[in-house]
Amino acid sequence: MNFFSDMKAFVKRAAKTLKPGGMFSVNYYGVVEEYGYWERILKDAGVNPAFAVEERVAMEQRQAQAKEMLSEFFREIEVDILPQPLRFTTVDELMERLNRRYPNSGKYIKANSKKLEEHFAQLLEKDGQVVVDIATIFYHCYK
């Protein structure tokens, strides 16, 4: 089984236990905004953001699939997006986050690390910190 099929089985069980009018809440990835941020950073640093674009599109598709799946079991879905900005104050923290966000692109990131580190250093010198906007999505599902 994969994550999505496990999630679907869990949601199906939850929907069966709710009485009419009941609400089920579940959270899901809300990092599309963050992926957009990394795309801009890569481009600004002179690094091809193709891998970041690909990952953002895949994340958008997974979010759409999750909402569609929830709609199979519930009559109404409300979406709440909770902002959770992350603040970074060192180049190392930014590089660690970038590598953690794109684990399949580690070699490419490493090959371009000098450009990225220089760009991060400029951003930090200018503002003293880098704030990356992320969010958590809560789906409130009504039976």
C-alpha cells in the first residue's frame, strides 16, 4: 500500500462512523507556496528550477487528488489554510531546508551549491533573515 491508499482507507472508515451532519477534519501538505518560493530562489540564483517546478506540479496534483478523494465520502469540504512561516538565519539552514525539500535532487543542488550559498548570503546580509512561507491545510469534511 502507499500513502494515498492508506489515507483513503482511513477516511472511508472515518466517514462510516460519523452520524449525518458530523464533521471529520484531516490535515494535508500545504507546501505548494514553499515550492513556489524555492522556484523563485533557484531562478534568482541562476540555477535551473525545473526540478522544483516538477515537484510543485506534483504536489498540486496530490492536493487535488486528496480533496477529490475526500469528496467521495463527504457532502461538503471546507478548506482552512494555516500559515506557518519558517525563519532562517544562516546559509546552512537554508541549504538544509532546500535539500530536505528536494531529496531526489541532491546531486544537482550540490553541483550548484556555490551559486545558491552566495545568493542566500546576499539575502541574509540584506535582511538578516529569510522567511519562507509555508502552510498546513485542514480539510473539514461534513457528512
